[in-house]
Amino acid sequence: MTLGSAALLLLLSAVGIAASRVCLRQKSALGTVCLVVCALAALAAAAYIGLTLFFVAAAANQPPAV
């Protein structure tokens, strides 16, 4: 997965969280399930983005090999 697709997934998850709160007010069980799924997807995407940036920075700041 590229960094751009992870950012898109994070954005879509945030939109899904908002949409599930607005559109599924009457169906509380379904709304809760959608909220949890979108929140887990957002958490996974945020972790992926954070780890990608961490490892790229570590590779860029690596001391020269002797």
C-alpha cells in the first residue's frame, strides 16, 4: 500500500464515521457496528502512515557505513 492510498483510506474512514453517525441514528446497533469498523480502519491507516514516516526518517538519517 502506498502512502497516498493510506491517506485516502484514513480520509474515507473519517467520512464513514461522520456518515454513520448522521445516517444511522435510528438504527443504533448498525450505527455502532459501522462506527467501530470505520474507527478500526482509521486507526490502522494512521498507524501505517506513522510507521511509514518513522521508518523513512530513520533510513534518511542513518549514519554512513564504515
